[in-house]
Amino acid sequence: MGTHTNTTSTDNDLLNLAQSYELLQRSLNAVAEPFAVKDRQHRWVAGNDALAAVLGKPLAAIIGHSDPDFFSPEQARIFWEADDALFASGEPVFQEEEITGADGIVRTIYTRKYPLRNDDGAIIGLCALLTDITEIARRRQEVEQLERDVATQMQTIREQRHLLEQISVPVIQIWEQVLLLPLVGVIDEERASRIMESTLEAIATASAEVLIVDITGVPVVDTNIAGYLIQSIQAAQLLGCESLLVGISPQIAQTLVALGIDFSHITTRATLQQGLAHALERLNFRVQRAS
């Protein structure tokens, strides 16, 4: 009787174990993401239906095999390097990888690998969960490309703006030691700063003695613009360069009077021609019409 009881107990243990394995396998198959268990020789010892679908083989045909049997040498090398890093450190490994499925499609996956230990704490293998992030990776690449494109466009805009700034503030040497600063358009604080910087650099480079500032192309002169002009003229004087202000229209003259801005200490001429004649006289040049 006792022998019969032991046999029945053993049979029940095997039955329970078999049922437990079946329950575990069903649980793994319920997971939509590929799941795999490897030993230290990189061989698959367990997995789920999602893994079998990726590899294009029944699970029974996968067990006992390893990555080189299903993937390119380069992909297999990357997978094994991650396995070995986990075996060496005992720490989980998380990384993005590319995997070519049985359908030939290359997918980007996020792999999480965890060490498996025996009762003594020794690492006997690993388990891995694979998440397909192909769409996420594609969108991320699009965003990164968009960021690169935007950065390139911004750099182009900065370069174009710098070029336009240089063009918009031209200081022209029209005679020996005579510079012309033709101003066109609206002058704000930022542009006024660039005008002064460019002008002073040009005066120093050309050792200029006369600067003609032509405001014919400035549509409106208000208190701020008048202040910018006066500052530029004063800065030029500090470098030993006399400044002439030309191109003052009757309307601008009336505006300056109405604003109470004092230009009496600044030499002015109505036209550029008159300003140039004054500059040449100032430098003792004599210009004659050819006979």
C-alpha cells in the first residue's frame, strides 16, 4: 500500500509540474511582445509565440538554437555582446537594436535583458523582452532630421542677415580720406549700433578726415534717429574725422525744428554734391572741369 501511495504522489508531482509548465507557457504566449530565455551558451531554452512569429519558426524548432541560426553575423554579434555584458556584470541590459524578421523587414527593437540566477545566486542565463519601437524610431529620426534642417536654415538665415547687415550699412570711400555713409530705410537701435560700428571701423581703416552722412533715403527722422545720428557724428569726431550731414529734405528740416533738435554744431548741406564739394575744399583739393 505504501509503495502504491509513493507512486501516486510522484505521479501527482509530475502532473503538477507539467500543468505548471503549461500554465507558464500559456502565460508567456499571452504576452504580445517576444519573450526569450537563454542559457550562458546563448541558446534559447524557452520563449513564446511572439518570438516564434518573429523568427518564422515553431517554438520547438527554436529551442536549442541561437542567434546565428536566424540572424546576420553582425546582428548576432550585437546580441551576443549584450548577453556577455550581462553575464559579466550581473546587471540588466537595456538597449536599442535592429532585428531582421523572417519576413525580411528590419525593425528597431528595445531589448530589456535580465539575469537568471540559481539558488546559489550564480547566473545561469537570462530572460529578454523585446518591444518593437520601429515607428517611434522612425518618427524620432524625422524629428532629428527636422531639427538638423531647421538648424541649417537658421544658420543660412544668420549668414544672410549678416550679409544684409553689411550691405545695409555700406561705408564707401569716394575720395582720398573721404567716406560716404548712405542711409536707407528705417533706423532702429540695433541698426544704429551696427552703423556706428561699421563707420568707426571704416574711418580707422581709411584714416578718413571727412565723413559724409547722406540721409536722403531715410523716410522719417524722429528724436531717436536724430540721437543716433548725433552719437555717430560725435564718435567720428573723437577719431579726428569731420562729419557732414546731407540729404535733409524740407519736411525733415521742419520735423527737426518742431522736435527742438539742435543741429547747429553739425555741418549740413542740402545735397550730396554740395557735401562732396565742401569735403574736397576742406582737404584742399581743387576740382576743375576738363576743357
